[in-house]
Amino acid sequence: MSKRVLILGGDGYLGWAQAMYLSERGYEVAVLDNMARRQFDLNEGFESLLPIATLHRRAALWHTLTGKTIGVYAGDVCDYEFLSRAFQEFAPDAIVHHGEQRAAPYSMIDRQHAVYTQYNNVIGTLNVLYAIKEFAPTAHLVKLGTMGEYGTPNIDIEEGFIEIHHNGRSDLLPFPKQPGSFYHLSKVHDSHNIMFTCKVWGIAATDLNQGIVYDVQTAEADRHPDLATRYDYDQIYGTALNRFCVQAAVGFPLTVYGSGKQTRSYINIKDTVRCIELAILNPAKAGEYRVFNQITEWFSVMELAERVHRVAGEMGLAVELNQIANPRVESENHYYNVKHSKLVELGLEPHLLDDNVIRRLIQIALDHRDRINTQQILPSVSWRKTSNQVTATEPAWA
């Protein structure tokens, strides 16, 4: 079993939860992060709904409560000298790579944000691949990809590869990619670079094409409020479910983009951290590039909104549904069926979305109502070339 795990992006929503989860289970864990996500909040006036302690504070508190150490490397994966020192000092058996700019809307704000996303994600991952080659050639790379690489094809989405029959010949090829933003494009580039280095350098890699993650509750975070992970609800980093739950808590109509029929994959944060451990426990072979679809279920945007609307009503909250112009360029009525058996075969027992999770997310918003800034909710980033602002009539309640 791989025991020394280096988590890149370990200060983030998933990275910090992953660090605690693995540390609790006896792994030697270190996290590496440049705090760029926190800097965005400082620059733009955003903040997590749940207050977030500093990374050093969280790591120190974890040690106090558990006696276990989570090492901290404060720096950037795009700084190869720094990354090299971290690899040589920690000597990881496995690398979990969350260290990327993770929001599609962020990547579509303007040229500067698109370039940053591509540079940070693609160059950062290239640096990680070179660091593995030079300093940890037997280590297993577990890379957090995204289901957004696939887009919404009119066929079933396979797990990474598809068998093609063409002109009397057959081959197993990477599943066609139809990314929907500069962020998703960067993840496609990552996948290609990882697959190439597995072939030419013998790196062992697992690419986890993950659905949208929801919830903030884990057994480890429940130990103390200062161990909490992020709860983002804004229109850049907040997921539709988080946004709807916060809107319900403050009486803000639920903002459904376009038809609401857009369907995406989802997974509970408890399952995310377990999936990554399953990949670590069952590593890829040297030279192997494999892909798992890390999801448990899928919903349309309207289905999520209607579920939040119903649960909020049961909690005594008066909530409206409001369809607004879709700021994204995407298929709004499409086929969606995803193969996702490999992680289940390795032992994943899914936690499916239920009313208790929705109720808890709404209650957290009610408990932290004073931290909610409704000006962060309405979309301001457009995918269309004519304007970088969404052209929609300002609602009376804004």
C-alpha cells in the first residue's frame, strides 16, 4: 500500500478534505498549495459561506486533535524548483493532483483569466509529470480530471476509452472530447500529456473524470469548526446545488439557467475522498494510463432546483423558481448516460443525494446568513463573443 501521499492543491475544497481523510487512515500526508483560491476571494470580495481557517491553522489543529501530522508546502506547482524540492524532501509514493484552477466561469471571464487557467493547469501538470520522472519514477499519479472533458455526446459515455470499428479495422481509442470552456480544454490537454508520459516514460497514472461534488460534511471535518472545507455559492465557483440552497435560505428565487434540462454528473464529497483512496490502494501499473468516471448519479439543473424548492418548502421557506438567460453556450436538451462501474468494482459504496443533504446545506446557509452576499449569485460572465456580461433584465429582488 502506498503510504506517503503528496496532495497538490491541498488547501482547496477537495484537497483539504482528502488530506484529513487519508491522514486519519494512517497515511503519511503532505499538502502543497499556492493559496491562489484564497487570493481570488481577497481580490474579488468573495468568501466561503463556511469560515475557513488558514491552512497552517488547520494542519496544526489536526495535529492537536489527532496526534497526526499533515505537512505543508506553501508554493506553486508552476515553480519547478520549489516543486522539485518538495518531491525530493517528501519522497511520495502517490501524488494526488488537485492543484489547478477549477472553475469554468473563471476561465471565461476574459483573456487574462483564460490564459492563467491554461498556464496554471497545463504547465503545472507538466511540471508534476517531470517531477515524477526525475524524483519519484515509481510513484502513482492520481489526477483529478472532470466529466466536462466529454461534453454531452449523443452516445453513452464510456470510461475513458471507446472501441472503434472503422473500414474493417478496430482499435481502443480515447473517448472523444467535447470540452465546454477554456478550463475544460485545459483538462483535456492534461489528459493527453499524462497519457503520453505514461507511454514514453513508464509513469503510472489514474485519471479520475469526476462529476460535480456536493456537500461539506465529512467525519474528519466534523471534529472542529476550524477544520471545515469550503462552501462556495457564488456564480464563479459555486455549484448549482450550493447556489440553490443559499438562495432558498435568503428568499432569493432559484436561478435556473436557460431551459434547466442541462444534465450533469454528481458525487458526494464522502465518495470523492473514498474514490481517491481506492485508486491509491489499487494503483495503475508502470506505463499504464487508466481512466475512471468518478460519479454516482446525474441530474438536470431543473431537477436539482425542484428538489431544493420542495425541501425548502418543507422547512417553511417560501422560494420561487426563476429561469434566466443561460450565460453558457451549451446543449440544453441532450442525451446523457455515463458508464461508471470501475470504482464500484473496487469497493465504492455510493452515498446518493437525499433530502437530508439538501436540508443540511440549506440549514448551514441559514446559520451563516449574515455572510451571504446576494450580489455574488447572479451570473456576470458570458461565454458569448458579443459581451462579457450576461444581458438579462435586473430582477426586482436583486
